[in-house]
Amino acid sequence: MSENPQHAPVPPAVTRAPGPGAWHAGGYVQSVPGAPPVYLPPSATTPPPAPSKALGTIALIAAVCAVAVASALSATTSFAAATGAVARADLTSTRSLEHLSDDQTLALLSPVRGLVLWAEIGFWAGTALGVWALIQGIVAIASRRGRGQGVGAVIVAATGPIVYAVAVTLAVLAGVVAAIPTYS
């Protein structure tokens, strides 16, 4: 350092922090009077709201309705159609059903065509509702809006055709067996 007092270093000016109550509560403050305003960083933010689970719940309800309603409607009408068709055909065993031509099969189902139509309506309604539930379940899983319910909807909608096929097959078989007269 220089020993010359004319060129001695000047200590920096110390600014003191303002006293209590000098800071105002707005978003912009001035660090020192006359300085441009400085933006304070935001305080702790609130966490985003949890996503609604309604999407997955609706998908699960649609899947259960698709499987239950379609299977019940089609199984009930299939049982009645099989019973009616076999009763009108005057069959004594199921052996004669094995060798029917297409025209004979249509003639056999013609008297119960209203019931067959209701079984078909159940099939298509279940298919449409099941596909909707499957797609909505996948969306619920991907968007994390009811992920558990979405997984359930996908599982129920995917197994729906199996449940439907088993229910209708058993109903038709039961209808055929119920309509064949037994002789003791």
C-alpha cells in the first residue's frame, strides 16, 4: 500500500439494513431508496390439487355395466329362444340338431326371432359399452386420474367377452336341455 495519505484507499460506504417495519409487504421492493425495484422470489407455493378419480371410476362402472347387463340380457333371452326353438321343433334329443341345414336352422329360429334380436341387442350394447370402458380405463391409467379404478376397468372390460360367451353358451345349453321332454 501506499504511504501517501493523499492516495490512501477509501473504505467502502457501509449501508445498513433498514429498521423494523421499513420493508413493505408488496411483491416489489426497493433495496435502497432510489434504486430500481427488485422482485422478491415467491414464497412456498401450494401443491397442485390432486387429480380427480372420476375418470377411472366412470370407466369401471361402465365396464361392470357392460359385462353384467349384456351377459344377463343375452343369457336370459338366449335361454328363452333356445327353449322356444326346441319346443317348436318337436325334438326328442339333441342328435337331430347336429345335422340341420342353414335353411332348417333359420326356420327353427324364425318363431323366436324377437328373442334372438334382444340377445343381439345385448351383445352390441355390451360391445360398445365395453370398448368405451376399455378406452376410458386406459386414459385414466395414462393420465393418473383414477389409476386403480382404470386398471379395474381394463381388466373387467377385457374379460367381458369371455364372461359373456360362457353365460350365453350355458344359457343356450340349459334352454335346449330344458325343452327336450324326458320320458320315464
